[in-house]
Amino acid sequence: HKHPSTHLPICTCIWTRPCTCARACTCVHPRTYRCTCTWQVILFHHWTMERLAKQLVAHPLYAGRVRLGRCSWECFADATPSIQIDPEDCMAMDTEEHDVAFLASFAEPKLIFEQLALLYAMPRMRARNFRVIVPYFSTGTMERVERPGQVATAATMARILSAVPSCPTGPSTIVIYDIHALQVARIRVRGRV
């Protein structure tokens, strides 16, 4: 289960990075290793994804490796988002022992702005190895122009996501599980992600 040239564990899990510590890693399943070091992912999530986020944290594969980040999703009187990340989690994001992930939900257009505000702010808060996890790319239903004047919203959303700032450890990563259409995967955007 180790790469022959580096002797580092090989893993395809989005939560795990190759272990570089001097301690032994144990195999959890054929392609995932668990390191005994203190490295951990702080998983933030949109309030609509709370159930899935809690399921991920409770999964035996991620036990002790992923914890929920604390974030309040409130609004001012005029419905403008008022988002606050817990100060302790802000401090933890800037340490080598923590990577940061955000579980997004772009299924409802009215909820996209508040999530983008957080996505653009987290790298500036020094989130390390920042990953955005998108279970469903809803704008993928409009990925091509079929008649003059029609707007391909999938390309627009891809450009918006590609502008997420880089984090201290390099470009942020966007992971999309159900991209909905192969054409969206081929959209060429220039950005930092």
C-alpha cells in the first residue's frame, strides 16, 4: 500500500494527505492510511449541509481526523448575510496541524452569495490546504448555448469559483462530485483554483 519510490502511503481520500511524519501509519481500508500524528481537517459547512457534515465527521474512516468547524449563518435586518467563524477555529486554521475544508451547497441560487463570501474570506484568514467540496454542481444544467442570446450559467459559476483566493499553502482546491454534465468539466477558466 505504499508508493515504491517514496515509501509514503498512497491515498485517494480527499481528507487525507500523504503522511510525512516519522510515525507508522495504519491501513484503514485498501487505499487510505491513518497517521498517528495530530493533523486534522476542520470541516466547515453551509447550514443546509449540516446533516451531511455530521455524517462525515461520525464516519469511522474519518474518526479523529475530521472535526466540524463552528460558524454562524445569520442575517441583518435587510437580509444581508452576517457570517461569523468561531475565533478558536480562526486561530486553528493558521496552524500546520489543521487543513480546512468547506462543504458547499449551490442548489439554491439565493444561498450562493453568503457561501462565496465565506469561500473568499477563508484563504485570507490563512486557511491551510483549503478545499471546497461541492456535492452537486446545480448550474451544470445550463452548460451550453443553444440559441443566440442564451447565457451559459455553468461557465459563469465556474469562473466565480476559480477566483477563490489561494491559501498560504498554494491554490485552493474545488472538488465537485456530481458535475451534472461532461461539458462543464471541459470549461476552461483562468483563475487561482
